[in-house]
Amino acid sequence: HVKGVRGGGGGSLLTEDGKRKIGPKVSSCVLDIDIYKNQPRVIEHKQQDNKEGWIGTQMQVLVAGNWTTYKSRVVQYLQQLAIITPYA
């Protein structure tokens, strides 16, 4: 489950005085990731008004499946993801 802010107009996430811009919408997505193709399958994607003034990204991860068989592949995928996005 991924929740994040969709930026305001012009693509900038900062106001003119350098403060963070609060996006008008919040997106919520449920994805299933194919770890072999490294491609997401969108199960659910919702957008709602950003009434709480949310800024940032929140992720929840659920790993499900035959852990005994696919453990090494899942661990390898997570290691590659950590290398690509070390700030996450």
C-alpha cells in the first residue's frame, strides 16, 4: 500500500519562499509487484482531497507466497531496491 501527495501546479514541490507546497490531492495505491519483471500491477488507485495537509510518502509492504521456494528471489529483489532507492 502506497500513500503519497500529488504536487501542486507547475510541478514544483516548493513555494516561492522555499517552503514545502502542500499538494491538493492525496493518492492511495495498492500494488502487486512482479519481482521477476520488476513491474507493478495496479490493484487500486484512489485520489482524495488533501484535507489534513499531508506531505510525503508512506509505504506498507506485505510479502506473501511460498517463502521456502522464493525466499532468495524476494531477498535479492529487496537488496536491489535498497541500492536503487537508498533514501527510502
